[in-house]
Amino acid sequence: MAQLRIALAQVNPTVGDLEGNRRTVVGAARRAAEKGAHLVVLPEMIVTGYPVEDLALRDSFVSASVRATRALAADLDAEGLGDLPVVVGFLSRREGPGERYGQPSGAPQNAVAVLLRGGVELTSAKHHLPNYGVFDEYRNFVPGDTLPVIRVRGVDVALAVCEDLWQDGGPVTAARAARVGLLVTLNGSPYERHKDDVRLELCSRRAREIGAALAYVNMVGGQDELVFEGDSLVVDSEGELVARAPQFEEDLLLVDLDPAAADGERGARDGDVIDGIRIVRRTLSADPVPAYEPRSNTVTPRPDPLSDTGEVYRALVVGLRDYAAKNGFASVVLGISGGIDSALVATIAVDALGSDRVHGVLLPGEHSSAHSVADAEDLAERQGFAARTVPITSAVEAFGQAAASAEAALTGLAAENLQARVRGTLLMALSNQEGHLVLATGNKSEAATGYSTLYGDSVGGFAPIKDCWKTLVWELSLWRNAEAERLGQTPPIPENSISKPPSAELSPDQTDADSLPDYALLDSVLAAYVGTDRGEAELVFAGYDPDLVRRVIRLVDRAEFKRRQSAPGTKISSRNLSRDRRVPITNRWTV
Amino acid sequence: MAQLRIALAQVNPTVGDLEGNRRTVVGAARRAAEKGAHLVVLPEMIVTGYPVEDLALRDSFVSASVRATRALAADLDAEGLGDLPVVVGFLSRREGPGERYGQPSGAPQNAVAVLLRGGVELTSAKHHLPNYGVFDEYRNFVPGDTLPVIRVRGVDVALAVCEDLWQDGGPVTAARAARVGLLVTLNGSPYERHKDDVRLELCSRRAREIGAALAYVNMVGGQDELVFEGDSLVVDSEGELVARAPQFEEDLLLVDLDPAAADGERGARDGDVIDGIRIVRRTLSADPVPAYEPRSNTVTPRPDPLSDTGEVYRALVVGLRDYAAKNGFASVVLGISGGIDSALVATIAVDALGSDRVHGVLLPGEHSSAHSVADAEDLAERQGFAARTVPITSAVEAFGQAAASAEAALTGLAAENLQARVRGTLLMALSNQEGHLVLATGNKSEAATGYSTLYGDSVGGFAPIKDCWKTLVWELSLWRNAEAERLGQTPPIPENSISKPPSAELSPDQTDADSLPDYALLDSVLAAYVGTDRGEAELVFAGYDPDLVRRVIRLVDRAEFKRRQSAPGTKISSRNLSRDRRVPITNRWTV
């Protein structure tokens, strides 16, 4: 057995902010050195931020990432940290042309670099490229085919990237054959409910398969629609959890391990190819660390004391906080209707940004009820954010007269949608005039069924509860109020906003129940149809009423048209701006 | 040598319309039989329409496609066409579980079926899965690993799908080894400028490599943002063009060939694996056709007499025509400003749908000039479509007063954007009331630089010239007017709309040149930066002014935020509605 103190830097990069990300790495390495770490590991693509999507196809961006990585190695040396090996993820390229038609030119790779003594000691690249869900990596990268095994203080440490751990074969098989003492994986693993349980189970299983300790470092923070939850962890070679970082917070997780000492006679050798992966061995420091007294490792407890609902709430707060910050917005504006959706979004905004950076607007119309205004005012008062009232009636009337002059008297849905669009236009005017980010307050049940107005209540730069079913909106609101009570604070959300029947208030005495099934039932059908792709026959077999199933499916299939707010247009060139060009919204990189 | 008459059915399917697509195939097969064809080939995924995107991940949709394909075989037999082999593309599944984490369950495949005597005689699947540009096939499908070689009237015919022809190795190599007489490829190959030249060159090269004739059948028509151009063709084993269908029109291309007769002693055998592809031989009919007098094959000339500009114009007309038809819109509405963009869009709409289905609206505001109104009226009169005038001033004033009451007097960009949003809201009100599809009139130069108003002039269900740079907008307008003159018709676009300096007319005496570089220069930088991913250093090296390059790049990189009109929101589940769910807009399939 040998000893090794590793530092897992759970940090929050910004896509495209190469200089800021460099400073983040140097800061983490400095703190790790102060704590006596022998090896520092940062997340996947820390140099560029993650995911870079089609920025990977821009050759000058790949070059900038490679230059920034070299500069980072020099920075570390200049700071007196040159002798501490620092492992970072970055965007690189494989030499030589692409091997298939349509492959990115310059062959970009999702790569890893070992920085030491002012230089890049070694690089490798992710082998398994995920191309499902939010991932487009088979589009943007070419796979690597090596497994670096670095000897650090007499311990053989293999390096792999994220998906390499999730897929069988390849790097995992090679790491086992190399009989390493430790496998380190760099990750950019987005938050999903309950994913932390799955992650720990996977790490434990892989550690047992490989017969080595396993260190998993993940990034943290929001980037566009994704939230990275952190949850970095280490398991020993038996798969037992020995250290774990918190969720949703930056952290430097220091872990003392006693992995198997390197033994040159064991395992696959430098240059051996195992399951298509070539092993590349490199000795950084051969001599073991003199025996020392280990620290006690930190294991942040799970389940999170916040509970599952609290965990979701925290993800939403972090997502909004970082979207605003990374896109340069100091404040937000939103319409507050007295209903539960806008009440929850306002609460998330106040928790993310502080009440002085949240601007509520009451936009009462002809069909707004007295309790709507009262509940919205109550909301603002409880949380101490500024609220203005801007009635929409005179603008709605002016539109009605203009349309009537063109012999188009607005009735029914046209009249309902008009009210929502006047509200959206007013919010955008305030945003343009005062610089706030507009928050859309729609939930996932509305979006899925098309129960919203295009260019109306769907207006906004960010939609905090877009991925929350309506029943979850209530659950989150109840949780947030209960949490406040637990802490002896005023519950932020008016009880009446939670308990009253939901209504769009766009026509007399309207309620959501006029147009949609009961939300508990609706959401369970939506979760099955949208969330798990089950079809009509399966849903009916599961016991749902056939008419209800058909009605919900028809709503969902037709709503896609509305969700595509950015009008499609005939494509005539090899690259247009939308469909065949996927770039992160946050884009600080402009060369 | 043997003889064979093949029919390439260049048809226009609709994604999700399984019944309509079945009728299309039966109709094509009937006409082919009437003309004495020995083999009929339809395009890639004709049964489901193409591209199906994430519909492939819905197991019940895959099942529906498989059932529809079997039913189609029965349909053909019932029509007395059972003895004619019909080759169709469809969505199928490979048996057994997926092989990698994240792989679609049920392992969907982009497949080919040979229909004969009321049944499915043979199936195989696309091997090379494109995952670049508009293609997401590595996401949605698993690759096939067989090459079917069917013997038809004594000729060995190999079957492959689209990308299998573009990539080296695999099916192409196997077809060569099998020493077939003919390679047939089923395609869904979207239009791009000049792609027809590249396609012919590719087909000729592959035919020479394989040493066999090659028949290429492509679909035609618009589907969401894509237009399929047809251009089905046949080359002989020397690579010489022997038959070619027109662009942008349905066609049944009948071709008489004299390919090499099958010889059981030559070439790779049934079950042989060549370059990872297993050859599957099946004899449908062993005896050659008795000698007959061949027809003379049709070669539609290229370059198209329409010229390159005319070809683009026709693509835009087809794209709009099919988007409206496939989404169930009988008519369109658009704002006509007197400027060139809306004039061209109106002209495309009249050419696509007829003047009685186009509704123009003049939306004059405080800063609209007299010539704007006159030019818009002239446009409507030349083309004979209905035009109404709805002044926006009173609605704009009502908004201004409402905002002022909230202590937010609207100035500058806020006041400019407001006017555009009032126009967008009026168009949407007319759409909701009267059922028209709203056409957005923005061009690609505006979209790329963000020179437009979110929820204002960008409003619309379809944007016909979204992928056209401003300079191309002028070029198309000049071409369309010249074409009218050539045919002795009134030029549809007022000369003044073409010649006057472009202006948004949102503030006094405003012109585009106040905010943007000259369009000829701007478009050339945009084409290099957006179209070919060249970076700042390359553009400066190419001779562009460094300040100009930086200015344009900054505009483009910041405009992405605006283009993402559908507000992103924090993702908390394994499947939300936007980013990780890619479905076609046109979706007639609702089970």
C-alpha cells in the first residue's frame, strides 16, 4: 500500500470564458497545494466550459483552447505550483484529417491534459462519446483511443472522461488490465432527479470491476439549460464510499487514500492495446510519499437533508442564478398574476438574486379577479421586492379597434391570446428600457399541452420552471413555505396562490379545468407519454381512460408547432443559423 | 448483358402520415407496372416520411411503421401488383437490446424492405449513419451490417441507403466484392445550392469503383426546414449519366438498362463478410427478361435552365408550399412594408399558393414614409392579393402611456422594438381570428447580426427567406422580375422596393446603414464566419478590415441569445420538451 492525498476541484466554469476558467483552475490548485495535495483533478472541459456544442467545429476556438491550456501550465508554474500535477479537461484536436465524410475538420477531441512543471506532460481524449439526451458528442468530437496511466508518488493512476465510465468496455477494461491503484474520471454530468444515487452505484461497481479506488470529479453550476450538481466522490477498491462533496456548491474535496502501490511487473505495459485502447504509461514521480497521518475524509451525507423536493428547488435556484450571471443580467422582471406559477418563479428569483434585483409587474386585465391583484401584492410584500401595476386594458382596446378597422373583430382565442401578448410586449418594453432579464413563468404541463400563448406568456429570456410539471410546481411551493416555517421565517408564497383553482383569467370565470384534465391525472399521463415515450396502447393497458389518453396525446403532438417559436425557414445552404448550428447561448468567446 | 427496366419513384411523403405515404407508394407502383417496369424503387424512409428525428425513439411509432410496411405489401398484392418487386425505405428495429448505454431502446433502424407477392421478402438497414449538419442519425438509429443482393430477372442488384454511398468502405466495398450488375440507393438528400453537381460526380465515381450501374432515387418536396430536390439519376458502370429526373417535381423516372447478367460463379457469396458487411443474396426471379426494344431514357438537362438563382427561388417556393400544406394551413398572412424582404416573401407566397390565399397587411407607424405605403400597395396590386391597412400608432401610444404610468418612459431601442412588437401582435391576432399562417419576412443577414426585434418582426410560423443573405434577397428579386419579363408578364416586385436603401423605419430617417456595414461587405464576412467557420485571424489574413471583422463577429456571437426565442429553462428530468427532444414539426402521427 502507498499513500496519496488527492484534491477534487468541484468548480463552476463558464463556456467560452477561457481567461476566467484559467483563473478558477489556478485558484483551486493553490488551495490544494496549501492543503498538501499530491494530485489535483478538475472537471471535464474545464478550460473551455462545458458543453461547447458546435463551438468545437470552429477551428479557431480549438486553437484558443489549446493555447489557453499551455498558458495555464505556465501560470501554475509561475505561481510556484509547477511540481504539483494538475489534471484538466480541455478541447483539443487529433492530428491528421477526419476519417469519415461529415466529420469535423481538425478532428476536435474532448481531451485531458496533465500539467506539470510549466508544460503539458501528457494528453489523451474521451473514448466513448455520448450522443443521446442533451449530448451531441459524436457530432462534435472524434474519439480518443488511449488510456494514460500516470505514476504519481509511486501510485499508478489511470485517467478517463465521464462517459468512459458509463459504457462497458474500452477504458474501463484497459484500466483493469493495467492494474492501476486509482482511476480518476473527469466529468460534466448534468443534474437529473435521483441521479446522485445512480452515480454512486455506478462508481462502486466500476471500482470493484477494476479492483482500484475511483475518484469522480464533477463540475457545478448552471450553463444554459443544464445544471451541474457537483456530488464529486471517491470510492475505495471495494466500492465503499470514502468521500463525497455537496451538491450545487463549489468545493475542494481533499481525500487521503491508501491505494495499491505501483509494481512494474504487474498489469499491461506501455503500448499494449486492450479492447482497442492503447495504454500510455508515464512516470511523474516514482517515489512514494513518506508515511503521514491521514486527515479524516469528508462524506457529505445523502439523502440530502433537503429532501428530493428541496434538491429540485436548489437546482432551479442555481440554474437561474448562473444563467443571469453568465449572460450579464444583474436583474430580472416578471409578471406576477397572483397565481402559483409566477409566485414560485418570483420566489426562486429572490432566492437566486436577492429581492432588490427582482422586479414584479402586475398586469391586470378585464378578466382579472380581485384576489389575483391581492395575492400578487401579498407575494411582493412578503418577499420585499418592488412591484408595479400596469393595466393592460387600454392597449388591448387599441388593438381591438385597429383589428376591427381591418374588419377582423377579435373573438374567442384571438381575444384571449391578445391579452397575453400585450402583457408580453409590456414586459419586453420594461426589459429593453431598464435592462432586466424577462422571466417566463410557464410550467411544463402548459408547454407540453400547448396551453399557453405564443409570444404572450411564453415571452422571456429564461423560464425557470419550464421543466416542472404543474403538480411539481405545487409541491415545490409547499416545500418552500414549509422550509421557511422550519427556519422561523415568513412563508414566501401566499397560501391563497397555492390553494385556489388555477386560471388564465383571459375570459369570464375561466379556469384551467375548462380546457385540461385534472392536473394530477394530466401530469401522470404526460410523464408517461413525454418522459418515458410510452404509446397510446401501453397507456390504455396501464389503466388510463382511452379517451383521456387520446386527448392528451393529441394536445402534445400538436403543441410542438407552438413551442418552435423561432420560425423555421427553408434551408438552402450548408449551414443555416438554427437547425444545423448548435451553439451554447452563453458565448463569451468572440474570436 | 441482360436487360432491365427500373422505375425510380421521385415522390413527396409527409412525416407521420403513414396512410397517405402508403397510397403514394401504391400509386407509383401502379404507374410503373403500366409502363412495364421490372423493379420499382422508392426513397429512403418513404413509409414514415423523412427525417423522423426523435420519433424513432418512440417504440409505438416504430411498431406502426413496421405494420404499415406489411400492410403496404398486402395493398400492392391486392392491386394486382404482387409480382413486381417494390423497394421501400421504412423505420424498423433490430431485434435484441441496444449495445451501448444511451442507445435507443428497441434499436430503431433506417431500413429497406423488398416487397413482393404480398409480403416482406427481405429487409436490411443503413450502415453509415450521418450525424452532422441537419442529421442526427447516430442519435436515432443503430447501424445495419448487411448488404442485400437481390436477383431480379437475372441481374444481381445491391441495395443501399443514402449515406452508405457518401462514406468510403462498408456497403460500397461489399457491393464491389459481390460483383453486382446494379447498385440501387434510396435517398433523402436535402437541397443545398450546387449539390446536384456534387451528387452526380459522387454517383459516377462510385459506379466506376464498383464496376456496376448505379441508380439513385431521391425524395422531393419540403419537410419543415428541409427541401428535397429530387434529381434522381442513373449512371452506367463507366459513370456516364444515362437518365436524370427534374428538380423540385414529382416524377417517375423509367430507365432501360443493360447491366451485366448475374453469374453465380463470380463475386462474394451469400454469408460472406466484406469490410464488416455480410452479403445476403436472394433470388426473386432468375430468368432474364426476353430481349425487348428499350425506350430512350430521359436526361433532364443541367445546369437547370432556371440558373442557380432560379433554382434557389424554386426551392423557396416548394419549401413554403409544403410547409403550409403539411401543417394544414390554407392561407398565409404577412406584413408588407414596401421594403424588399416582405416584397420577396409575398411573391414567393403567391407563387407557392396563389394570390387568393395570400393576405397582406400594411402596418404604417409614426416613422413610415409615404413611399413605403405606396410601394406596398403597388406590390399587392401587381400580384392581385388582398391588402388591408391597419395603422399601429394608437396601440403604440397606449403602450407608451401604460409604461409611463409605471415610470418607464420608452426611449431608444425600447421605443423601436415596441413598434415591431405591435405589428407582430396584430399579425398574430389576424392569424388567430382568420386561421392564416403568419409569414416572418426576416433574412439571414438580419438574423445573424441580431438586427431584428424578438417577438416583433421575427414573429411567424414560417420564415421563407430565413436562410438567404440580404444580397441574395436582392438577387432573387431581380431574377424573379427578369423571369416575368422573359415570359411577357408584369414584374411582380416594384422597382422602387429593389432600388431604395433598406430601412427599418422605426426612428426618424433611419436606414440599415446606420447600424450595419454595407450589405455586400457584411454578407461576405458573414458567409465566411457563419458559413465556413473561419475565425478572426483567417478573415483578417484574407484581407478584411480587422475592426470590421471584430464588429461583425461580436454581432453574430451575441445574436444567438435573441434567436433562441423559446426561452431555455433549467432541466431537471431525463427528458424535457426542447433541447433533449427533437421531433419534426409536422407530425400527423398521433398514436
